[in-house]
Amino acid sequence: MRNIFLIVLFLIVFMSCKTGGYVAEKLNNTSFQSIQIDTLFQDKMSIRAILIDANKVWYAADESRFGFYDLEKDKKNENRIENDSLKFEFRSIAQTSSAVFILNVSNPALLYRISKDGSEIKLVYQENHEKVFYDSMQFWNDKEGIAIGDPISDCLSILITRDGGNSWNKIPSSKLPKVTDGEAAFAASNANIVTKGDKAWVVSGGKKARVFYSPDKGKTWEVYDTPIVQGKTMTGIFTADFYDFKKGFVAGGNYEVPEQNSGNKASTTNGGKTWKLITENQGFGYASCVQYVPNSNGTGLVSVGASGLYYSSDSGNSWKQLSADSSLFTIRFMDENTAIAAGKNKMIRLNFKK
């Protein structure tokens, strides 16, 4: 009987080792080794906000421009918000199933609803103030969305819609956490808001680098500190992403010292309550956008910024440079092997190769 038990135990351990080896091998096989780059279009423009809409890539840009690139037709469709005296810089973009929304960064803050069928461009929110500066925008669902901007008084500027983007209301400062003097946000890549389920994470920089968290679509808020470099105007968190409700990653650094690769990367495994610096003095320097690779169980990450495009297959514990192109500002995945990136004067498609 004892011998039978030992044989069974041996088989269990053997199969476990084989299974574990297979899983490890499978994970290793998903590691990207290189990228193939296809230039979708080149133009004299700055693009910091993109979104994927089936076979279209919508973008918001400078010089009052917005539009989409049709991947099936291999064609750019561009439009402008006409104004005789003002040139708008759109750095925020978001979508519902029927419309795309773009938001101008500075005074006047103008938020437009654009029907995906091209039938209407409508101004749905306007704010005039010398300090107004909006940074990013996202939706939780087809009815509820959020936009965030720098403080005008003692809190971040936060807009909420509950009717599909037809109207937007600013949350009163009495209902929001206070910011430190000199704390703000960065309109680097439309990536300092993350929404999942009912939750939202908003990241800040400047004199403080913190995470503002709402569990209930902007109705209540908590604030968590991070160890990301902070204290100067152009330091802090420039970008964030969450793989699920627990695993998250923030990046940024010092925009004025772009090669600095310490104090610029941190991860969380508890939904943003606590953060740990990662890969100190290794990997990329200043980053404007970081994104998780889909279907990677939170192990795959890609960043773009001053150091080029970097990839991690182990949750950010090590990084490899896949491109030295420092002109990319923002990136979004279409699937686990394909992403779209944009920045200075171009939009490209990236095919990640194993």
C-alpha cells in the first residue's frame, strides 16, 4: 500500500513539474522579441490622444484637427473645428458606441460630441477661465464618462456626464479631495485616467505624484501617495494603466531630465492603495504613455516616451528597447499582438513579433 502511495505521489509531482514547465515555456513564448512598423500616415501635426473603434483609429490633434484613420480603406479622414481667431489643441478623446468626444486643453475649454456616422459635431460643454487646462477623458459605459483637468481652485477639475455625453457637469470642489499647491496633471497621452467597472483612477504630478481613486463613478474619492519622483513642476506621473481591479502601473518621471530612469516607474497589486518603485536605474527614462498588453495576465507592458518604445514581459521587472523612436506620445492596443501609436507628425501600426 505504501509503495502504491509513493508511486502516485511521484506521478503527481512529475506531472506538476511538467505542467509548470509547460506553463513557463508558454509564457516565455509570448515574450516579444521585435516589432514590425507600418507607417499609416505622416503629416505636420501633434497627436497625443487616440482610440480604437473597430477598424478605425480616431485621433485628436493640434491646429483644431481631429479625425480617424480607416484601416480597411487605408485612408485618413480629417476635419477641423472652425474658428477664425483660435487654434485648438485637442489632447483628450473618448467614445461611446455612437459618438466620439474631444476636449481642448486650454482656455476656452471646449468639449465636442462627434457622431460616428458624421451627421453632427456639437459643442456640449464650454468653460472659460484663465487657469483652465484639461488633460484627459474616458467613459465607463455608454452613459457615464469623466474628464479631468488641472486645478482652478484647490482641487482637480473633474467633469462628469450621466447622459451619454450630451451634457457635462463639474463636480463642486466641496466634494473632491484637496490638492497640494503645485499639484496638477499632464496632458501627455490621454492616459492619466483609467476606468474599469465602476472604478476610476486619476494620476497627478508636479509638487505631488498621487493617485485619486473613485469606486463609484466619481461620486466619492480617496487619495493614495506614490513614490514616483515629485516636487518640481514637470515631475510626477504622466501615465497609468490597470490590467484589472488589482494590478496597475504608473510611469512618468522628470520631463526636463528625460534620461532619468529612477523614480519613474511603480506598480501596485492592491488596486492602487500602495505603490512600489520598480526597475530603478534600468529601462526607460521619461515616459508619456504606458499600456498593458491584452491577454498577458498583467505581465506584458509597453511604454513610449523620450527613450523610445520599451517592452516588459515580467510585469515591469525588466525592460527591453524595441524601438529608439522618441517621437511617439501615445499608444493603444488593438489586440495582444497589434498596437497603434502616434505622436509628432505621424501615426504608425506596430506588429509585435515573438
